[in-house]
Amino acid sequence: MFPKKSKRPLIITALWLTGVISALEFSLMMLIQQFNLPQFVQAVIGGLLIILAGPIAYYFVTRRMQAEDELTMRPELLDYAGDGVSVMDWDRNLVYVNETFCRIHGYTKEELIGLNIAQLDTRAIGGMEDPVARELEDSGEIVFEVTHLHKDGSEVAFEIHSRVVEMGDSRFIINI
């Protein structure tokens, strides 16, 4: 669910961007030649384009690095939250859990990711119809109390704030 850092090395990105700028520079130079400007003027314009290419490439590569760092940092920051945080797909399968959620339930992230929340929810064990899911679908947000099963079999009571989040064509439920 959460984007991972790009597998493309930064040097490849910089070289690609330099290639794009070089192609743009070549196109502009061809356009300038059509105006029959003196060679000196064409050389000055070409030099200015080359001088500007470096800072432009630096700007875009730096922006990409910042965006990648931010996307990597967000899930890591959630791990330090004092409350348990989980994200489920619309079928109620866990797609993200923070460290606090894992600790509260006694499971590792690997054990929880992909698990259907019904396997932890004591209400779902009895096969009861879930009015919380209906309310969440209708209103997009709900606060409710629930009891989950800890890995050791004990019960843990929570107050949960759930909200529907749409990302592209997918709908997720974030729970805090």
C-alpha cells in the first residue's frame, strides 16, 4: 500500500533528466537556426541553455529525493505513534499495521498483514452481522468500541476511530 523507495538509482534519474534537457536544448537550437540569427547569438543562446540545464536537473532530482524521503518517512513515523494504527482494504484485510498495533495484539507485522480483522474481532467470531461496517459505509467515519483477541487468547477492549479513505480506484479503512 505504501510506496517504497524507488529502485532506480539517483544517477539514472539524473542521466535521464540530463538527456531530456539535452533533447530540449537541441530542439530549441534547431528552432533558433530557422530565424537565421548570427552564429554568435546562436552560441550565446546555446551556452545559456547549457548553463541552465545543471540547476534545472539539480532542482528536479532534489525534489524527487525529497518526495521519496517523505513517502518512506510517513509509515516510519506512524510506528512511533502511541496508539495502534491499522489500514484495511475494503474486504477488511489488514494492509498496514504500526508497531503499537502489533504490540497490543501480540503479533508481528508479518503475522498481521493480510489477516482479516474478523479473526481478531470477538464479535465476528459468533457470526453476528456487523452494523459497524454498515455505518462506516454509510457515513464514511465512525467511532465505536470493540474487543479483539490477543495472540495469547486474552481479550483487549478498544475505542476505535475508523474512516474511509479513497486512493485512486481503491477504498481503504484507516483505524486509530
